[in-house]
Amino acid sequence: MIQEENRQTTKKRSAILEQLKTLKREDETLYNILAVDVWALAKTMDEFQPGFWAAFMKNREKALKRFIAEVIKNKPTDPKRPPFLR
């Protein structure tokens, strides 16, 4: 009886692990496809408008800094947390 339950548990675990491996593989594939798409877009735009990518990255950096400042400003302070995590 216990051995049967162990077998079923083992089968379930192996099925879940296989699903996780498949999801990780699919996620990596999607990430790679997106990276190629972004590269192709940047390459094409740089051909039509030289300096496009550099300008895009500067704007992205400014937006990221603004976003981080906004998150820090709106983050609630919890006196129970250590100072380096507030």
C-alpha cells in the first residue's frame, strides 16, 4: 500500500519536473526570439536614422532613473525592517 503511494508520488513529481523543464526551455526560447527581434529593430532603425540606438538607450536610462526615484519616494517605510531594507 505504501509502496503504491510512493510510486504515484514519484510519478507525479517526475511529471511536474518534466513540465518545469519544458517551461524553462520555452521561456529561454521566447527570450532568445525577443532578443533577436530587438536587435533586428535596432539595426534597421540605425540604418534609417543613424544614432537611433544610442538615443534610445539614453532615453531608457533617464526613464529608468526616474522610475527608481519614484518607487523609492512612494515606498512605505516600515520601522520594523532593518535600515538597509527600508
